[in-house]
Amino acid sequence: MKQRVAVLGSTGSVGANTLDVIARHPENFEVFALSAATQVETMLQQCVQFRPAFAVMAHENAARELSARIESTGLSTRVLSGQRAIEEVASHESVDTVMAAIVGAAGLASCLAAARAGKRLLLANKEALVVGGDLFLAAVKEGGAKLLPIDSEHSAIFQSLPEDASTWDARVEKIILTASGGPFRTRDAATLRDVTPEQACAHPNWVMGRKISVDSATMMNKALEVIEARYLFGLQPERLEVVIHPQSVIHSMVQYRDTSVVAQLGTPDMRVPIAYGLAWPERITSGAQALDFHALADMTFEAIDSRGHAERFPGLALAWESLRAAPGTTAVLNAANEVAVAAFLDRKIRFDQIHRVNLATLEAVATSKPQSLGDLLALDEQSRAAAQAVISRLGK
């Protein structure tokens, strides 16, 4: 029986790669719904190819344009708009699997809806855990959802852990997340103030969206991944480690109590973790190239506290600091970083000021444990306003 899949954020890189994998296995998967923000032309092409029952645009004007375009093609796809519609398709009774690939905190509500509806939830939106934390995990448990990580690092960890999650704490010594180091791994930290958005988005190994590319350049993506790993796998922050591995061949590792290390290797292609999540516990072809060990370059590793990395990537330490702070602090960090990265991409602040915005926002916002989605959204809004205030002061 075919899995019916809702791809949330279908026009982004993860969404497009998901559809690429699905297209290779029409006997196994059927696209039930797609969602996007504003990219009408790309959404139309996806609708023509996959003929979903629903296409949801986050913005009403985009939905109106898409609806008119779809009507002219004779497709039966129904076009909806707005956040509520995205939540409705994520929890629809006809959906088996939800690919959660909406970037940022905007994807939190639909992730919660899918979790409460008990879906197989393929989590590419790390903010659901960074912002939602225990509240999101409670929704997964309450709905009986199956949570499968899609970030290459977390998928690698999941594949390297024992099948029985109840044994993780006793059998595992630590989790080691690998980081490429991004485009500025060897750059003099004193010159980072001069970095342009174009330079920050030029990742040496991965093809990604602009926001996550900047996060990789600052290594804030790794800070968010440490937070995500804390919630996904239940280990305390001191048992989570990051090592720089420039070749991006080993995607992450698990060190066991006997010092054995189990790692997942592969080419840097998001279709590999996507295919694993779609087919789990089976394995299907992903379309990615296999590793050629005869042509493989040396694999090297660098400690975060060596070669000036701590000065280049000061934001990484905020992961452990926010996890040890009051509940809700990770949500503040995420909101601040989203605002700061957007300001950098709009050339309102310098690259090196992203960290200053994050630090100042963490100091400005007092948190208490969020009890509901409303609490999380209010905290997110408060944090964004505080970050904007910091940016305004920096611009003076």
C-alpha cells in the first residue's frame, strides 16, 4: 500500500529533494499535499508532475495566483492558503507521512498538528525541537507519532544508535556531531566583519537555502543541531560534542561505553537521509552517488578549541549555555538568530554582528517554561522584537 505524503515546504531544497526521491518510487509513495510560501511557478510545476489533492500557499495573494494557474491546466488540485490550512493538511486523515521542511519557527504549528495526529513525521525543521522542546515531544507522545530526523547529522546518529531507545542512556557514552566548518573554517577571524552575504552563502560541500547557509558559516546551525540532538536522543548536554570534519563524509558518530564508535558515512546529499526517513525501517535507492573509497580524499578532524575555531564560531557555545539556562531560552536563541541572519542578508548588520545580536537578545529576554503553543509564539514574538531593537541600536 502506498504511503500518502504531505510535503510541507515543497519548493525549498529539502522539499525538492523529497519529491525527487518520491518520483523514483511511484509504487511506494503518493503525494497528497504540498505547501510553500510564495513560489507560485515552482509549486505549479510540482502540482503538474505529482497531482496532489491539496496545494497550500502561506500567503493569500500567492494562493490566488496559483489557483488561477491550476484552473487553466485542468488539474483537480485544490488550492488553500494560510497557516491553518497547512496545519489541516499536516493532520489530514488521508496523510500517512509528513515531511516537515518549512524553514524556521513558522513550521512549528504544523509540526505540532502532525505530531498530535499521530503521523510518521520526518523532521527537517529543527526549530520544532529547538523552539518547541518538551512541549513538542509531549505532542509526539500524546499522538503516538513516529518521529524520524532528516537533518543529515541526526539521521546519522539515529542510524548509529541501538534500535531500543530505552537502552541509549546506559549504552552510549556520547554523541559526536560533525561539522564541515563552512566557508570560513580557515579564514582569519579578524576579517569576518568584511564577509558579504554572497560569500556566506557559498558552502563548500552542501547546496542549501540562504538562511541555513549563513547558519553554517557562523556554525549556529551546529548550535541548533546540538539542541535538537538533546531533545531527540535524551542525553545530557555534556554528552554532546561537535568536531569539525571538512570533507562531510562522516555525518555523525556515536561513541559507546566500551569506547567503540559507530558512524554513518555517505556522500553529502540530502536525498540519503530523506530516503531513509521515507522508507524506514527499509532501505530504498535515493538517487545519490555512492562513496568511491578509492577516490576518497583523506578524512580529517579538528577540535573546536583548536586553530582559532572558538574565535571564528563564538555562537556554537550558546547551544550548551541555552540548554543549561531556564526553559524557553533555546526558543529565544532561535528567534534572535533568525532575525539577525535576515538583517545580515539584507545588509543591515555585519556578519560578525550576528553573534552580538544573539547574545544581547538572550540577555534582554526573561523566560519561563512555555506551557502551550500560544506561550511559545508569544516568547518568539517578544524575542524577535528584542532582536530588532538590538539591530536598530547597532545601526546607529
